[in-house]
Amino acid sequence: MSTALAVKGLDAAIDGKQILNDLSIEVPFGEIHALMGPNGSGKSTLCHVLTGKREYEVLDGTVAVDGRDIMTLDVDERSRVGLLQSFQYPTEVPGVRLREFLLEAADERGIPADEAEARLNEEARRFGMEPFLDRSLNEDLSGGEKKRSEIFQMAVLRPRMAMLDEIDSGLDIDAVKQVAEAVEGMRSPELGVLIITHYSRILRYLTPDRIHVMIDGRIVDSGGKELAEELEAGGYEAVRERLGIERPTTDEPTKKPADFFTDTPFDV
């Protein structure tokens, strides 16, 4: 069976600035991988490039989902191949019910209506989403409920490769545990999962098959639980020091303390 996601030598830039540098990563079917890195390391850029956001320029490299090259495909075509991304900040869509949204999405992916309805009802029971099916998409949901809804949607649509961008951001401990359990519940021989996160706390509640550390736009180390423990103890600076990675030089002015309160909470 082919690999769920295979990225090789990926270079990407935006506004003339290279963000991804010879990045390679593979996620086999049946496995959950965690991609960890500090702010500005390029994690969200990787998501955007893989899903086809047009602001980014791909300079080199290949990306395949389930053995199929996706880099020449439009966003909707990549979805039909089986790539799906959950969002760090799920959007509220007043007036569009969750049930309607999912059935329409299933139709676009070629899932027969009766099968889509059966999946929806089954997964709604499994994830406790029945009370939300006839409410507007993400409207008036808590952070934890929105993230659980994202996992529920993936369970219904059954992608081949799922990217969970900051699935644990903004959640309290109980919600992180619930989301982690939901991700574990998605394990399947026909699915690969990449969890993108800053922190190791979600890894306390699930067991990734592999952990990758991303610094300065490339994967610098991969390993198991011991890598998460190193990050917990010493942060990303400990990894830099162990691997002899120097901080990149920059002409940008040093931030004043007040700047950290006005920055948007998005990665580059």
C-alpha cells in the first residue's frame, strides 16, 4: 500500500521570502505523526502549500497523497484525492447547518447520499455531535466543541490524509484530552494523520507513531516519545544546541515587549 503523505525536498516562498527549505516527511497509512516546532518555523506554511493556497510559490519538491502527485491540482481536486485539513480557528457559518454542510461536502466527494447519511448518524453518535447537527456550523460553540466538530467531519468524510493544524490551541486540559481521544478514535489502516502543534501536552493523551521537529522551514529531527520529553524539558533551544543549528540572521528590528501583545496569533 502506498504512503498516505510523501513530501520530498519541498521549497516554498511567499513575498520573495523562502519559508520551507528542502523539507521532507512521510506519513504511512495507519499512523499518527506529530509535527512540532516554534512559532515561525513554517508549520502553517506547510499546511497552506499542501492544500493549495495560491499565495505561496513552490520552488522545488514533490508532494503525493495516496501515491498521487497533487502539486498541479486545484484545492477541490486535492480534497477529492483524499487530503483534508482541520483549521486552527474554525469559521462560524451562520445559516448553514452542520448536517447540510456535511451532506453537501460528501456529495462533492462522490459519496452516495444514503451512505453519507448513514455515516453522519453513526459518527454523530460516536462523537456526541447529535445536538449540533441542526445548528449553524460552529456558531456559538466552545473551542473544544469546534475542534471536536472538526474531527467529526473528518470521520464522516473519511479522507486518506488528515492534517490537524493546531488542533489543541486555545483548549483547556479537559478539552485537549477529549480531542486527543477523538483523534485516537480515528486510527485506521486507510488513514494517515499529521498533528501540527507547538506543545507536547496533547501527546500526553495520545500515542503518535512518530514525532518530527521543524525548525527554520525544515525537519531537523524525528523520533519517538523521547523527543517530546526533550522538548518538554528544554524547549526547542535544546534541540538547536544538540544539533548545532545556529539561529538565522535577520535584518528585522528586535521586538519591543509591547509588540508581543499586538501580534496576531497566526504562524507565518
